[in-house]
Amino acid sequence: MPNHRPLQSATWVFFAWAAFAVAIGAMAAAVIYMPVPPWSRGFVAVAALMLVQASVVLTKTVRDQAESLAEAEQGPAR
């Protein structure tokens, strides 16, 4: 029988998405209202998007690595 992890609660999933939306909105507002030339705002906006993308990739990589280690410790699947 496979080892199942419990699902996240709906409240936690909502909190995670809400926090993400607030962070993106705050960063967008900061970039839009920054008192600098447009090229500087574009640079910061691209850097912010790259940071979000890198965070998603890092999170998935760490999760996959942890799952692989857990599977290796359990031995071969039956």
C-alpha cells in the first residue's frame, strides 16, 4: 500500500495563494511608482520575475530531492 501524505487544508492553500498575490501586487506597485527612469523600472521588473521563477524552480527541486531521498530510505517499491 503506498504511503500517502495528507492533503493541505483549504485554508492553507488559500493563504499561500493570497500571500503570493499580495507579494506580486506589492512588487508591481513598487516598480510602477519607483521614481526612476523607465529602463530602471524594466530592469527591476525583470529581476523580480526571475526571482519568482527561480523560487518556484528551487521549491520544486528541493521537494523532489526530499521525495527521492524518502523513497530511497524505504527501499524498492512492492
